[in-house]
Amino acid sequence: LGVTVIPQFIPLEGHPFSVREGELVPITTDILMVNNTYLNRQPLNIQLLQAPQHGQLLSSSAPMKEFQTGQVLTLSDVYDLQYQHDDSDTLLDSFVVRCTWLDLNSENISITISITPVNDKLPTQVHFT
């Protein structure tokens, strides 16, 4: 006889990650995961509460679609996403998500993205007179 204890909330974990300016990083379980074996077998949903300000969350399959604020994806579909930085000269970005299943919710999780700057400006010639 086995007993499964269902938690009162969904233990969603989000971890910061880094990306080079203008590049993309796939969303993996190293970045976003539910830390519960039972719940991981359930059809969990992830809602995007706040989209990144300096990039986009895009599906990696064609045609690429943006995951926008208010939209809901299954947790497994979230692992088809990638963060694409917008190539702006910014050092930080973030997005906020929440996980739901039936009447269970996670806390709102903010995931911070560190942007590694790239010196991509064309050199200019300066003439002194």
C-alpha cells in the first residue's frame, strides 16, 4: 500500500541564467522546474505573469511563436522555449511565471537573466585638428 502526499502548493523553482548580448538560451530544468516527483507527472501549467523587457521567450520549433504575458503553456511546452535577447546594451532582464494545477498554485517566480555585453559597435575614426 503506497501513500502519495500531495503538497498544498506547487514547489516551482526558478534559477538565474546568463546569455551573451543578442544571443539565445534554451529554457531547461536547470532554469525552471517543479521539485516534486508526483506533481511532475501531472499536466502542470505555466502562466507568464511578466514578460522580459529586453528579450523574448520564443518557441524553438518553427514557426517561432512568442510566449506573451497572460498566456499559459504546459510545463513540458515551456521546455520548448528559448530566451532571445534583443541585442540592446542592457545588463539584466527577468520574467515572472506561476505554475498551476487543479486548485494548486506556486508562488510567483522571478527569473533573472544576466546579459554579458558584446563589443559590437563599429569603430569610428576620429580626426583631431
